[in-house]
Amino acid sequence: MKQGHKDIILNLTALQYLDSSGIGELARVYVSVVKQSGQMKVIGLSSKIEEVLKITHLYQVFPEFPDEEAALQSFPENGPKR
């Protein structure tokens, strides 16, 4: 974001554990992205992390995609042209 990028794909493949500090950090980063008129998408959620996001209702905030290509295509400027 410091380099001017406002649309973020967060790859959580290596994330095995998410506690309240991590949840707070995800929420803080999300708010920062949204304040810059950006979007944040996630890829690579394990079932454990997905469950934590569901319990905290953050699952509704972070759109999940099966891979980076799908996430990239979901950004308005990269989606199908009409």
C-alpha cells in the first residue's frame, strides 16, 4: 500500500493458527485498504482459519478465492470486459 497499490490479495496458505491479535491485525489492514478505496481478497484458507473467520463473521468481509488468478480477475479493472 505504501507503493500505491490499493487492491490486495492476501495469501494465507502458510497460516496455521489465528488468534485474537491476528484477527485484529487482519481487521486493521482491511480498514486501511478500504480507506484507500481498495479491496482485499484472500486465498489459501485452511479449514481451521476458515472456521475462525466464520465464527468472527470476518468471512463475510474477506472474499475467498481458490487461487491468485481467480482473485486477480475479480478486481473490477481486471474482470471481463463488456
